[in-house]
Amino acid sequence: MSSDIVTNRKALRDYQILEKFEAGVSLLGTEVKSLRAGRADLLGCYARVEKAGVMLHEATIQVYEKASHETHDPKRPRLLLLNKVEIARILEQTQRKGLALPVLRMYWKKGLVKVEIALGRGKHAADQRQDLKKRAEQRETDREVARFKRGNSTRR
């Protein structure tokens, strides 16, 4: 069983990833129960450095149906738990170099919810096309190698 709750595959397509960080997330009880049910979405999700620290924005964690009178706002900003050195590094990189903080995935680690964020530079359309071309060439190469190995193993 995978420990991933949800991944943001579009982030890898839209950004050139330079450095990754692992952060804890400050959650409410109903949010954790909803995550255990797999009701989360990271589409359009990003992180931003603010006064309080690094905040997770636009992450959707659906309301837990079996909750009592206390429920949470599905799109509320959530505090990411990082140490001061990491926050300072992220702040410097985003301000000086203009890098973005896309969220790559949300997962379980030793019973705690963790988020993987990255320092990334946005890709242009030409870069995305070049990546698709490389992937297609690699796939074709792998097919040819497999076909060659299959042909040689039957001749013995």
C-alpha cells in the first residue's frame, strides 16, 4: 500500500524542480479523518511565505461527513511546519530568484501527514514539448531494447 494520499502531477509538468522540502501540516481532527478517507485534492495548490511562516494555499480537503457540529473550511490556508533555516532559505530563493513553491504530494509518514513542496521555475511551452519528446524517445528506445533481448533469448 502506498503512503501517498494525493499527488500533483501537473506540478512536475509545469515546473522545473530545483529543490524539494518535506514539511508537516497543521490540521484539524476532521481534516485528518477526511484525509484517511482519501478526500483531498492538490490541483492549483501552492505554498507562500507569510508572517506566520510558510502557508499552504488552495489545497482542498473535503468536509468529513460523519463529523458533528464542528466542520472545517475545505480551502482554508494551512500552516506548514518547517524549521527556521528552511523557511529562511525558501524566503530568500522566492524573493531574490523569483521561484515558485508548488506542492508535489501529500503523504503519510509514521502516522503524520507530510507535504512535499519544491522550489521550482515555471516551464515555457517549448520546454514542455521538449520533455514530451525526450519521454517519447526514451519509451521507443526501451521498446527496441526489449525487442532485441527477446529476440536473442529465443535463439539460444
